[in-house]
Amino acid sequence: MSLLEIRGLEVRYGGIRAVRGIDFEVGGGELVCLIGANGAGKSSTLRAISGLMATAPGTVRFDGRDVSGEHAFRRARSGLVMVPEGRGVFPQLSVEENLAMGAYSRTDGDIASDRRRVLELFPRLEERGRQSAGTLSGGEQQMLAIGRALMSRPKLLMLDEPSMGLAPIAVRKIFEVIRDIGRAGVTVLLVEQNARLALELAGRAYVMESGAITLAGPARELLHDPKVRTAYLGESAA
């Protein structure tokens, strides 16, 4: 059964159609990636799904409900959570305070156990607990942004370009954690320009070009597709 179902989704910037009536879905427990060149419409798609951008027309169904008309905060409270491009941590707040903000709307009693799990995934955050988030390195801020999102206990975690601007060692750590999150049963929708890493990680994948989805299938198959290898993996067509 699909946890997320997108039908006819469009995003416009004035008269420009950035996303052109796309259809796709993410099943519960899946790790799905959306790849494409810069400007293909990937980030706009995530922002529309999260409710940060208006869609007209298009339908977003999440966890069996049509959430197309809901505000972003209601979608987040229902478990549809995004880690934005650029991380978006609260720079003046401490690491601990940022994590607490992730659980702000929760009323259950398991917040402390989730915090322990986040700190197990990211031991560096425990070391930096009282440090202002704005003073962290880029990789540490990305860890914090993902940890904060996990504190909300998402049903679907959407990650927008998590490797952007990070050193190779930080990218490896982030992708190891994303794999662990998926194996723990969290459904993940990953938008990523590093096509090779994304396709090696995901179970299924969609390729987006000029606002439209042009290819879809098992990630391992797309990893070996000649068109994908030429366009996104930097390999020769010969």
C-alpha cells in the first residue's frame, strides 16, 4: 500500500511550470530516490508535497488521506516531515534545543528514548550538545537537521540534497545513517544530485527532467541504464 501518492502534481512560478503534472508513489517502508540535474524540479516537488508551496492542479495523498489543502504544519504533525536543502537549523539555539524543537508537537512519553536513538546515530551531536547550532560544521549541521526531523517520529522522511556542500567523509557518514534509518523501518524519499550514491542506496528511483518524470524503476536497474549513466554518472555513451 502506498504511504504517499502523487497525482498530476504541478508547481508554477508565475507563468513558468517548474513541475509538470507528475505522478509517483512511495510505499510504506521504502527508500525511494528522485534524481535529476539542478533545476529539474526536484526540490520544488518536495516543497509542494510538504505544503510549503501551492500546487494547482495536483493531488497529494498521505497515509490514506488527501492532504492537498492542508497547511504545512498539519502535514508535519501527521508524520510528513522534510529536511530542507541547506539544513535549516536554528543557528542561535543549542544542539539540544534544536533536537527539542523537533519534538515540539509531540505529546507521547517516548521522546527521551528517541533522543537517545538520535544521539546513538550521531555521537557528535552529544559531544556538541550545548554548542550553538550555527557554529557547527556543515556536516554536523546536516546531522542535526536529520536528528531534529527524527525527533518528530516521521512516517515519511523527505531529504532534500543532504550531501550538498559537504566534504566526502561527511557525505559517507550521512548516507550510512540514511541507510540505517531506512533499515529501521522509516519510509524515506530522497532528493539528491549525487545520482550514484542515491541509486546505490535506494530500492526504487525516479528520474526527473525539466519538471517531468522521464524514467522510473528499481534503483539498481537505473544505475546500469545507459541514459542514466551518460546523463548523471558522467560516463561516455560509447
